[in-house]
Amino acid sequence: MTDAPPPAYAGPPRVFSGMQPTNGLHLGNYLGALQKFVALQARYECLYCVVDLHAITAGPDPKELAAKSREVAAAYLAAGVDPKRSIIFIQSAVREHAELAWIFNCIARMGWLERMTQFKDKAGKHAERMSVGLFDYPVLQAADILLYKATHVPVGEDQKQHLELSRDIAQKFNNDYEAPGFFPLPEPLIQGPGARIMSLREGTKKMSKSDPSDMTRINLTDDADAIQSKIKKATTDPLPLPETAEGLKGRAEVENLVGIYAAMSERSVDDVLREFGGKGFGVFKPALADLLAAKLSSIAAEMRRLNADPGALDAILRNGAERARAIAAPIMAEVREKVGFWRA
Ligand code: AQP
């Protein structure tokens, strides 16, 4: 006789994702995550968070943090997240994130966190000088997701390992507290042509907010001139574009630019190469810059409009925090009971 498998999570599907208000958002954030945020609203109940608790792991300026948080929220709205349909809020406004993270700290094992490549990349040779928060970042991320029993998490490829850790934490909590199926094992939603956008200067490094050179990324707020100049100076090689996707192998920078064109125009790479194969970068780069400028200019304009009215933005964020708390509070009450905390 075999043991029956533990019951699976039976709650409703729900999407959670977040972005850090460290620097302004870039094209990688847009194609890897934000574009998916918008598309998923039609099928799921979605919570989109500005993760300011995560941002302080890198110690940003307290005078700027609230403004940067508003700016990321404005980017969500400008890209098409609908605040009536989806919940948009700031992480620190819902205190249960920190509370659940502490409980998960007592579930996660040191060895699990020591394997996280993002910490190794960010810390480099100076791990001992990094904040404990940066090391613990993926545990807080697990708390963010599971506080709402989210089942699906749209993220870029770089977050895959963190999502696996969230699943391990959920599984271990369910086992340790004899609560089979209590937390779902969240699924990453990574697929898509924009899952990994690389630096414009180095095709093996991801496009990143924290890269010291602004020339490595397209910011969502860049104007047409900035986009033209960054694409013109993007690293390529002297060969023309290949006729098929196969021909992109070993040409990481070219593959990245063609991938960006495909993702922005919602076409396949082969389709883009049918148009540009055999042509030089003197033709392709201006076409890419025009496409980016056309698509991003409406987002930038809407962000400027929203940032000019912080009162209206704050009202949306207050409402989002209330709705998020209403989901989180009963889940957290159950967690406290399972853990065995005293209750008056
Ligand atoms: N280059 C990228 N390509 C595709 N997706 C990406 N994301 C980030 N960079 C790329 C996705 O954007 C979301 C935002 O994540 P975050 O704000 O937590 O920042 P991050 O993942 O640490 O990456 P950033 O934006 O480059 O910031 P820094 O430089 O601070 O590390 C996530 O879904 C991420 O996958």
C-alpha cells in the first residue's frame, strides 16, 4: 500500500509580483515583467507591489525612497495596470510582509540561501560587508508571494531560482506545521521573448537598474534622442544580420537587439530576420530606435502626468494597501494559529 500524496492547494488562482524602487525602471523590467502584469489582469486577480522593503537592502537615500516608490507605481499604471481591476500598493504599507518573512526565516535553511546566485553576483567578493537583508532577500520575497497565497508570479528569467526557493519554503511550512495544501507552491510565469534582456554594452550581462553606466539600458523615461543615441552606440559586430535565428548563435549582443525588436513588435525572431536578414546595423538600429521610441513615449508621457499629481497617485496606493491588507490579514491570522503564537 502506498501513502496517498498530501492534498494540493485548492484555493483560487492569484497573481503577485513586485519591483524595487531603487532606480527608474528599464526595458528589461518592462519586457520581463511589466508587460506580463498588464496581460494577466484579464485572467487573474492580480496584486502588484512596489517592494520598498527590498529596496532598503541596498540602502537608498531616505529622502528619495517615497518618491521612487511613487514613480514605480506610476510606471505600473502608465504601462496599463488598471487599479480598479488589480491591486497596486507599496509593500511597507502592509506590515504582515515583515512578520511572515520572520516566520519564514525560521523555516528556510542557511544552505538554501547560500546557493542563491543573485546574492553572489551582487555581493561579489564582499559578502561579509553586505547587509543581512540582502542575503535574506529571497525569504522576504517568499513572504510577499505567500502572504496572499499567490499561485502565479510573472518575473524575468533572473528570478527563477528565487521562485524555486519560495516553493521550498511553502512546502516545508506545510510539512512542518502539518498543514498540507495550506500554502500553494507558486509557479513562475517566465516564458516570452522578453524574459532576459541583456545590457546594450555586454551581451552576457543582464540589463540592470544598478549598472553604473546609463548607456547599458533603455529607461522607460528616456526620450527619442536618448534612445537613438543608446541604440546607435550599442555593441554589435561588423557582420550583417543573419537570415534565421540559428545564425544568432555566438552573437549575444546581436541576438539581444533582435530579441528586443521581436518582443516590442510582438513578432517572432524569425519573422524579424525575414525583414532584416542580410541588412546591416545602419538599417536595423534606426528601425529599432524608432520602434522603441514610439512604444515607450506614451508610457513616459503618462508617467509624467501621474507624477505631477502625487495626491491622486497616493489615493490609488492607499486603496491598494487596504485591499491587500484585507486579503493578507486572515491568512496571517491562520499562520499565527498554526505556528502556535499566544492569542488573547
Ligand atoms: N534584464 C532583464 N530582463 C528581463 N527581466 C528583467 N527583470 C529585471 N531585469 C531584467 C525583471 O524585472 C522585475 C523587477 O525586478 P526588481 O525590481 O526586483 O529588480 P531586479 O530583478 O533585481 O533587476 P533590476 O531591475 O536590474 O535591478 P537591480 O539592478 O537592482 O538588480 C523582475 O521580475 C525581474 O525578473
